[in-house]
Amino acid sequence: MQQSVDNKEEEFLLKVSNLSTHFRTERGVVKAVDNVSFTLKRGETIGIVGESGSGKSVTALSLMKLIPNPPGKIAHGTIEFNHPQKGIIDLVQLGSEEMQTERGNSISMIFQEPMTSLNPVYTCGDQVMEAIQLHQKVSRKEAKKRTIALFEKVELPRPEAIFNSYPHQISGGQKQRVMIAMAMSCNPSILIADEPTTALDVTVQARILELMQQLRDENNMGILFITHDLGVVAEIADKVIVMYQGKIVEQGTVFEIFNNPKHPYTKGLLACRPKLDIRLKVLPVVSDFMEMDAEGKFQEKERKFSSIGEAILFNYVSDEDIDERNQALCKLEPILKIRNLKLWFPIKKGIFNKTVDHVKAVDDVSFDVYPGETIGLVGESGCGKTTLGRSILRLIDPTDGSIEFEGIDILALKTNQLRELRKDIQIIFQDPYSSLNPRMTIGETIIEPMRIHNILDSDYARKIRAIELLERVNLNSKQFNRYPHEFSGGQRQRICIARALALNPKFIICDESVSALDVSVQAQVLNLLNELKEEFNFTYIFISHDLSVVKFMSDRIIVMNKGKIEEMGFAEDIYKNPQTEYTKRLIHSIPKENLEDIIRAQTKRKKKV
């Protein structure tokens, strides 16, 4: 009897018990991971979800023993690993040299940002070879052979060429595949993937998720997949762990979590993702399901919604209301007219720098935008949507065509006239951190454009206006003198929105402005943009690779592919009846969260096992 119990106990691949990781700061001890326990089996994928700061990435780094000490340390707990050769070992007790042997060998990790994880001065091939030679003790020739085989396995195009390429010479999806190849180079028992698809197009994301499932099944390994997106978890995981402020608040099978979430935080995460099959006035947010005190800690108090269905019914928009709005918009005179716009970049070669061809980033694009409308630009990276947005502002001068804003020919304007026009047309960039000056306080950042354009009579009046704008985007006056690095990603994006509002614009271009945010923070920013649109009667061009986000925001959608418009129409029509294969592929690649798709995926998974 005892023997059978022991055999059952040994089925686990990784058992984490009461793991706590603390960081010592000026304000005291921060419990980044607080008494976390879970078990991972062979051939199983566990999704760890939660917002930034929930402790999911620190949990992964603790498992790899990559916590910087000081200021951090594993305070207590065990990490039992069922090693294929050594049996059950506690990783917490291993010394640095022993852990170095296991790290990258039997336990591998794919980090969130491949560009910062790959060394820019070494080729992709050399970096994977280094990992193989470190742990496998093989010749350089054999390591190269294995590297190219791995590149083929992860479906990298032209493996030989990518072997000799530097990270900056390949796309984001290709860099992520190189990272996967490196992580798989020693056939690990456990693969930890930390947000590996966050900033990727939905089509690239779908291929990466499919590849990871294929590698898991082929190698019978366990995967810990860390993400803030429950939709992605529904695609790939068998079980789900939901983390909040360092603790596990709920865990169970994918079906259990999606069918009957127990904790209000889980309900909030599930509800805040934009829905494809229905239109909502406002996206539910986590605070609709759970009360938080001044420190952001969960409180057992009465909540606005008790279920996801209740939140959706409260915000549902009928088809009749959508049709009525669409008809009203099309009766208006366009605020922006774009005709036959082209932006071609020359490809030059030879000692005389002769133009031999062109990259057609924007190629013969025409459309109108109506006042008060949000028009969505969607497509994969490289389709031309960002270049088109910047061409409208003449941040890049087009090659040919016309852009007319309220009857003014933008392409004919001189520099001083263009500067004056930019009061009316603003842009919110993708990365709020790089678009904010790190040496300027956020108050000065908002005041500066008002000063340049002579808005208001004095800096005192501008300061009052800046504080009003901060409060309007749900920040406060106490933050006026802080610097960008003191804010979270969602807060920095709100600062960029406040800066755009400072000039009282009529038209705002949002360029991937929520793509890198947690889904919960993303929902807050999207709701804010819609509130401001209603309050100030803004017109938006909303650029994104995420069709579900674009559909929530947009009245009409333009799908772009290779610089051209693939198709254009009302948002509901594009989703329900796409006309081109490219649009169908984009829609098909979006992670599905409905129970039928989850049951289908889980059934398919069990058949493979």
C-alpha cells in the first residue's frame, strides 16, 4: 500500500510548496510571492495569470533561482523537481553551481522580450550553439548541426540564413522562435514561458502557441505559461492559476475557471477582455467585481457585479442602436479625406547608390473619416498601418496622393502652417515610456505643448489646466512633479493621453496605444478613450494588430495587408462576414474564450495524450 502511494507521489514533475519570495525596500519588506503552492505533471501546461505586479514573473524567476540577492530572496518554501536522472531534488537547497547545471538544461525559460534577452553582438546561431555546448559538451560542428535542426523544428524560414543573422535583422516572431529553439536545445523537462506572445500579432501568436503545444507533446515536458491574457490560456493550458498581489486566489482546470470562476478577481479578468460576438458600451473592469482599499488590497464588500453575465447584460448594445449610429455617421461630411496615398521607400544598391526597387509601405490607399467616428486600422506588423497613421500627420512625407483635413490640403502646408494644424491632430504612440522625456516631470510634459502653441496666458493657468487633465485621466495633482519612471505602463499611457488633450484636438491617432498593457489596464484605457470621445467629440483613428480591441473601439474597420486596403466596412460586418481570406485568417487567429471552443481544445488535447 505504501509503495503505491509513493509511486503516485512521484508522478509529479514539479511540486511547489509554500513558496515565498521577499524583497527588502526602503518602505519595508515586499512579499512579491506569498505562500504559493501548486503541482505540475509531465505533458501538462499550467497557465499562470494575473496583472503586472501579481507575482507571476517573480514566481518563475524563483523557480529558476534568478532572484537578485540583495534585495530579494526566497524566504521559505520548497521547489521539488522530479529530475529524470537524479530523482526528487529541492531546487531551493541547490548551490549556485549545481543550479547552473540545471538551468537551461533540465529547466529552461523563455523571457518576455526576446530583443533584450538575445545578445545583439552575437548571431542567433552562435547564441543557441553556446547553450548546447555549455550543457551537452559536443563539438562546434555538431552544435551547429543541432542548432539548424532546431531552427527547422520551430519553423524558422531559411534556417541557414537566420543562423548567421543578428537579432536586429529578424522580425519579432522570428526572434521569439529563436528563443524557443534555445530553450528547447537541451530537451528540458520543464519549460517556463514568461509572456512569450504579448507584443506579437495574433497570427504570429497563434503559430507560436501551436508550436509550443507541439513541442510539449513531442517531448512530454511540463510547461508553465505566464500571461495576463486569459484568452491565450484558454488556447494552450490544461490548468489555470490566478495570482493577485503575490497570492494564488484561485486555481483549477481551464473549463472550471472559465465555466464557473469563484473569485471576483478572476471574474474581472475574464470580463474585461473585449468580446467579438457582442458589442458593449463599456468594458467591465476588475473594480466592478471587487472592492479595493487605498492600498489596492482586496476587501470583502458589496460589488457592482456578481457575475460576468450580469456585467455583459448591463453594458450590452443592441444591433438596432449600432445600425442607427452607423447610418447617422455616413450622412455627415468627412473630416478627413485620403485619396490614392502612397509612401514608397527606395531600395538603393551599387557604388552609385542607384534605386533598384521600392518598399511599398502604403500603396494607393483611399478612405474617408467622419466627425465623431472611430475608424480602426488593423493588420499584421509590416502591413503599413503605422506608416499610414504617421503620413497623415506628415511625420513621414508621402510619395504621392492627397490628405485633406476639414478642407485643408495637408501635403501643401509649409512647416509653420503644419505646426499650427498639429494642434487639431494629435497622436498617442505605442510605447508611452519612450515617448515621454525621462528628464521632465509629467506636469512639465503636459504644460510644454500648451506653451509652444500659446494656449492660455500664463504657466500658472497652464498648470491648473494640466492638473485638471491629470484628474480627467484618473491620476491626481500629487503626481504632478513625478517623473515617468515612477509610473506603471497604464499610468504612463494615461499621461500621454493627457498630453494629447492639452491642445484641445479634434482628431487623435492612437498607434497601438494599448498593445503592451495588461488586459485589465487595457480595458480601463479603452473605456477612458471612449469617455473622452463622447465628452469632447473627438474623432479617432485607432491602429492595432488586435482585431477584438479594434472591433470594440471602432465604428468602421480598415484591414490592411502589404500596404494596401484588404477590405473596409462596418465593424460588425467585418467580423460576421469577412470577405477576404486574409481577414478570415486574422479573425481565426484570435484566442477564443467561449466554452465550446475550450471543450473542443481540451478534447483534442486528451486524444493526443
